[in-house]
Amino acid sequence: MDHQFNTSQNSKAVTGSALLFLWISVPLLMYVFLVAIFSLITRQANLPTAFVALALSSYGLFLAITLPLNLINQFNKVRVAKNGLYVEVYVFRYIWKFVDWKDVLELKLLPLPDRWGKPQWLIKVRELTYWHKLISQHYGCGPQPGIVISSDLIDRDKLLDTVEGKLGKKHSGS
């Protein structure tokens, strides 16, 4: 029953670009943030200017981390095993997270098509990463984390059939 579902070459290019953005923007914004803090501590800068730089760099750091990680974690490799799913997630490095079959809650058809105009699904699970919770909330599927199954996942129908078999439900569309 062990089978790995890989992502397409196109999705690898998207995640590679997001990683490049992440690893360039975070150090630059961290530098601006630390300079603003240093100037506040040493009183070398105009107080309002330093606070604006601090606030903007803090917000910039939040966006520079959240947006790429949200994008990267929408394109997960999934490996099916007898006892559950292994999902390759990115939390500042790629790791495989295990999801037991009893922790797979639901297979839900998303209201929005994927970037190729094809239907996509969300496998709702009890626990995964913070980014997967954000992804699930972004698609209006509640606070439980979700694994996006789009047409960028090679042979996704086989994965959907496997999950349906474990849940006892049928998906519609392809």
C-alpha cells in the first residue's frame, strides 16, 4: 500500500521561487528591524522615524515569513502507508509529518479551483502545522489543518480514492 505522490515540476518552480524570496527577504528585513532597535536603544535616531522603521520591518517580517510558507505548504508530497499518511511539510526545512488514519477527518471539495482551473480538495486532519491551519482557514474550511490536493499532485485521483476508502466517502470530479 505504500505509495508516494509527488508534485509537478511546475509546482517545484513555484516553491523554489517562494523559498528564494523567503531566504532573501527575511535577512534583509531582520537587518532593518535590528538597526531600528539599535537606534532606539542608543537614541541615535529620531524617535518617530525609528518607531516607523520598527513597525514596518516587523510587519514586513511577518509577511515575508507567512506568505512564502503558506504558498510552499500548499504543494505537499504525500506518502500513503498502511497506518496513515506522511506529508512533506516545510517548517524552515522539509520534514515528513505523520498523520494517522484515525486523525484524517474529512475530504472536502474546495470552492475555488486550482491555478489550472481544475477542482481541488482539502484533506482535513486533526494536527499538522500552523501553516496548514492558515491554508484551511483561507479556503473557508475551519480551524483544522488541511492538506491541499490540487492537480499539481501527480496521480492525485489514486490518493483521493485511497482517502475515500479510509473515510467511506466518494469524491466527485477530476
